[in-house]
Amino acid sequence: MIDINKISDSTIRRLSKYYRTLNELIEKNVETVSSNEIANINSITSAQVRKDLSFFGTFGRRGLGYNTFLLKDNIATILGLKKTWNVGLVGFGNIGHALLQYQEFKKQGFIIKAIFDSDPAKVGQIIEGVVVNPIADSCEISKETQIEIIIIAVPPKNAQSLVDHFISCGIKAFLNFAPTSLKVPENVLVKNENMSIELEALSFFLTNKA
Amino acid sequence: MIDINKISDSTIRRLSKYYRTLNELIEKNVETVSSNEIANINSITSAQVRKDLSFFGTFGRRGLGYNTFLLKDNIATILGLKKTWNVGLVGFGNIGHALLQYQEFKKQGFIIKAIFDSDPAKVGQIIEGVVVNPIADSCEISKETQIEIIIIAVPPKNAQSLVDHFISCGIKAFLNFAPTSLKVPENVLVKNENMSIELEALSFFLTNKA
């Protein structure tokens, strides 16, 4: 068992990127790749690539590089991508609609099984085969559909009480699109999807480039 | 001038997070903060906080910590957040609609000045005071409205040709929501917003937690 407390968020993000790099190489029928090549594609150093992978075992062979299929398979195991994950979507506004149709989720094995919304006008709608349910039924439906991850796509003022509610239903992992900090117990994980952070990387670049 | 090639993407992401932490502390009338406190709020080490900041100068005083207002102001300067940025949005589907209404962009100074879409049914619409323009006019309008950043929110198959088009119009910074790798010259920056990467951090956590 990996000690996840020793693995930084940045390492996990980079593993996700290596996973995509390997997928692209495999699509091009590339069978082996060096840490240097993975590094170049991701604009980082090869030492970083080797360090990130070293937390999880020994994958390549010195001088021979990595087998793309094997390394992809290993990273899939590490990231938990060898199974599908049932996901619940809370809030069916603009972001909720966009997420339901976001093909990448399904491609990576994240399946939206149920939508929850407090608006009676939305409840009962079936979109892309997924039903919009009232919040009141959400605990029961989450259990029935074996939901493990909840996506929060509601206004900031409603986010914390909904997270508290789903924690009481046994959910331990949340992806939060509401631009607000959420408080959760230690055994629960929240990742915040703040779309302006990437824009700030662009403004940094535009401000500081020579 | 900072040598931006020496600054990692991870450092920039963390600066954005420190910026948010400082905003929240200032809202609570906190005047000084230690690297340790900033670290705890962001679940990282205080050495990491000090290292990230050290690239840009000396901000705190040993034993006294950082003045929250000054450090926030310094990070705002580093990230280029002391001015507003004019942004163009290409593609007005579900994600485009969600982004136009995403309050965080405006709050951080990213102002969507124009929308571009190839669908004649959408062209001419005015939403939240922003006009949907045809792609054909996008170079001219980008120059008129002094757009510096383009957000790509179109299907993957259309993304590269649109990026090429806007590069030819002089745009040097792109935020890409299309799940595809984009090729750009060295003096142009693309940041990819892949929303399933944060879900993978959750599946990693659920898979590996004790």
C-alpha cells in the first residue's frame, strides 16, 4: 500500500499528464519511451519524471527506457483508472450541463449515474439517459447507484451544506466547481476545480515573458 | 525580470492558491501569517511555501511572518493580476455558456470581451452584454477589443485550426478546454483545462487510502 500522505498533489497531476502522454504515444505505435521524452512533451525535467514514478516502484530499465504499454498500465493502476467510478452530479445549471456532456469523464471511466437538483422544474428530466432527482432522495439514490464521487456544481452559498449532506450519506470524495473553500473531515477529500487558476498561469506568462 | 523558464507550472499553481489563502485571511482581518500557516491551509510543507516565494524576492521577516496585505499585493504583481485582461471566448456551447457566467473570471480581472462562434444561429446574440461574432471577423474584433487571451471551448477536431488562426492574429496565450493536444510555436503558451485530471486525483485517493 502506498502512503498517500507522502505523495504531493503535483505528483498526482503529473502522473495524469504522463498517462495522457503514453496514450498519445501508443496511438502513434510508439513502444518505448525515455524519461527524457516524457519530460520534453510535458515541459519538465527528466529527473522530475523519474522521481514521480519512483514513489510507486521501478518501471523502466536503465538505458532502455519504459515500455509504453506497461507504464500506461502501471499508472492506470496507481491512479485507480482500471475500474469505472460512479459519479453523482449536484446542480444542473450551465456547468452541470457542460459536465454531463464532457466526453473526457466517460473516456477516463468516470460515469455520471445521477443528477441532483433542488429546482422542481428540473427534477424528473432525463438527459443523456441520466435522471435529475430531488436532493431529498439523494442519499438513497447514491447508495442504490453506488456513487463514490460527488461533483458539486451549485452556487457557492449552497456548496458547504450539500457537501455536509453527502458526507452524512457516506461519500468520501468531492470535486468542487463552486468557487468557495469547503470544510470536510480528515477522511474526506475535496479537489477544487478553479478554472481561473489556469488563466492566472497565462497572465503570469504574459506579464513576465521577456 | 523573472526568468520564467526557471519557474515550474506547479509553483505558479501554488502562488494562485496562496493568493486565495491570503484573500481569505484578509477577509477575516488577519494581518500577519507564517509560511507554516499558509502551508497547513494548502496541505503542503512550509519549506515549499518559502521556496516558491524565494524565486521572486524576500517577502517575510524571519520570526515575524508575512504581512498578509503586502504578500497578497506582491503575488498579485507576480501573477499579473493588478490589471484586467481582455479575453475572447471561442465556441458558445455548454462550456462557453458556463464560462461566460463564471464569476471567478471577472473577480480575478479576466473580462470576456467577445465571443466567437461559427454557428450562424448564434452569431449576433448578445448575452450578458457580450456579442457573439462570426469567426471571419475575429481577427479584427480581437484587435479592436485588445484581446490578449483566447479561451478555446470548441470540439477537439476544430481546436487546432482555430488556435492557428488566432496565432496568426497575434494572440500569444490560450486556455484550452478541448480535450486534445495543441501545437504552438515557442513564443505562444497554451494551458489545458482538463477537468478529468482532478477526478483522477480523487480516484487515486479512493484507490490508495488505507
